[in-house]
Amino acid sequence: MLRGRLYDGGLTTLLARLQAAVADDYSVACEIGRGGMATVYLGDDLKLERRVAIKLLHPQLATGLGVERFLREIKTAAGLTHPHIVPLFDSGESGGLLFYVMPYIEGETLRGLLTREGSLPIEDAVRIACEVLEALGYAHAHGVVHRDIKPENIIFSAGRALVTDFGIARAVTAASLEPLTIDGAVGTPAYMSPEQVSQSLQLDGRSDIYSLGCTLYEMLTGSVPFTGPTAQAVMARQLLDVVPPIRSVRPAVPHALEQAVLTALSISARASPKRSSTPSPICPACASPRVRRRSRSAGRASISPRSARSSKSGRCWWGACAGRATGCESAPSS
Ligand SMILES: Nc1ncnc2c1ncn2[C@@H]1O[C@H](COP(=O)(O)OP(=O)(O)O)[C@@H](O)[C@H]1O
Ligand SMILES: [Mg+2]
């Protein structure tokens, strides 16, 4: 049974337009979510008889984009195949609407989980970060930078973290007919890297590592490193401020883990080969029973549907980001 909500008259009109635009290929049931760039609808692929999520770019955004360029750019993302990446099935333009189609993921987003739980058990936070890092390592090796890593774009399916919206931010930026202003910049201020804030043209995978650092920081402490009254204030802090220590909020976080998160959040990609984007180095601390014991003793019941052991425990976020510099090999201390 399709589930979701129908909205008021104005939005139903948009739904009706989408229904008409894709009627040959998809049925569209209802809105299931909305973000800064798009509205997401639940639908069915009529030919393949599978449930899909159809993401419709906000019409006011779509009118500022070169359609062909957008659809060409988005194809890069369609080539990504990885167990921690939500694939792209289809994309198109019809009746003045720009949309793309992906599998419908039934699980909740990391945002939903954080809203419910505040912070997460350390081992769950690390496992989720490791899974996202695997997806990033793969995408970066294929020349795709996500540019909008944040809890809303991490969805759980059968206990695994899946990254969604790969390539979308890049496609919107590249297809934009006007240079994007700070206000119109693609990305989410609380997770934007300093080089993204300063609108560097040459973003590379290290920018995603910074955003993942913000996400892991939030999973561990319940709050992003930098908040502020306006988007501009948050972005200014990303450029200028010192990251508040994690262990003053949560002493159970191992020192090595804190150091690795701080390395991921180092102000400058220039300073960082340290902010590496590949997940290859192995960190024994990830699988350390001591870390697992510690996180259990941190007093939270695990909400992970999947045990830490079933993750690729050698593939460690902080090993990747900080390597030997953090002294990862040594047992963490609280
Ligand atoms: N493939 C999907 N399957 C199920 N729900 C989705 C899917 N993609 C997005 N959503 C839901 O739609 C919401 C809005 O998505 P989006 O437009 O990408 O904005 P944002 O990422 O900023 O939340 C998400 O937060 C999520 O709840
Ligand atoms: Mg999204």
C-alpha cells in the first residue's frame, strides 16, 4: 500500500503536473519529503513494477538551470554502483519539470534517528561513518564529489547506511545559468567545508570528508560543530572558528577518535593531505574490544539493527582520515 500525505491545493497541482509529466512510465502517489532543492514523491515504475522515489526539483530552481547540462551531469551519478550508495534509475524533463528517479528506501534517515536519539552509541556512530566513508571512497575514485553530505542524505536500509543524492549538487551547480550567490550556494551551511563556503571552484573529495566530519561530530555529541542565527553566521564560523572539543561534551569518546574527527574538520584542505578521502588505511582501534566496551559502558542501548562485527570493522573512519598521525594504533583513553 502506498503511504504518505497529500498536500493542499497548490502543492497538489504540482503533484498533478508531475503525474501528467511521467504518466507513461510512473504512477505518482504522494509527497514523502521535501528539502531545499526538491520535493520527493512516492511512485511506482509501471514497466518494472517496483516502488520508486521521484525527486522533483523545485520549479523555481529548475528554471535557472540548463536542462541538457543538468541531465548530462546527473548521468555521472547514474554510473555509481556501490552497496552504500542509493542508485539513480532515471532522470528527465517533461512539461517544464526536472526530475530523477531512485529506489524508494523505506527506512528512516540519519536525521530522523538523531532527532529521536540525540546522539548515538559510539560504535554505531563510527560504523555509520565508516559505511559512508566507503561510499565516498568509491565515488571519489570515480571522480564524483557529493557536496551535500549530511544526516538527511544518509538513509538506512536493512541496517545499512546508504548515501543518497550523489551528483545532484554538482549537477545543479554546473547547470546553473547564473553564478550562484552565497545565499543560493548548493550545500547545507552546518556541513559545508571552508572551501565550499568560499566557493572554491575546485572542490575535491576532501570537502565531503569535512562534511562527514561534521556528521560524525553530530552523531557523537548531538550537535553540529558550528551553529548560528543565520546561514551566513554558520558559514563564517566554518571558515574561522575553532571546533569545540568533543570529549568535553562526551568524555567516553576515545582520544584517537576525537583527533581524527578534528583532523577531518581541519580548516583548510590546503593543510590536508591529512583530510584524505580514501578509506584504505586500516585502523585496529576500530575493531578494538576496548572501544566497543567503552561505547557500551557509555550507557546507551544500541539502536543499530546490525552488529558492529558485521561492519567491515577494519575499515576505519579515523584511520582513513588521520592515519598514523593520531596514534590510532594505541588503545584509546577516555
Ligand atoms: N530514495 C528515497 N526513499 C525514501 N525517502 C526519500 C528518498 N530520498 C529522499 N527521501 C525523503 O525525502 C526527504 C527530502 O529529500 P531531499 O529533497 O533530498 O531533501 P534533504 O536531503 O535536504 O532532506 C528526505 O529527507 C527523505 O526523508
Ligand atoms: Mg536529500
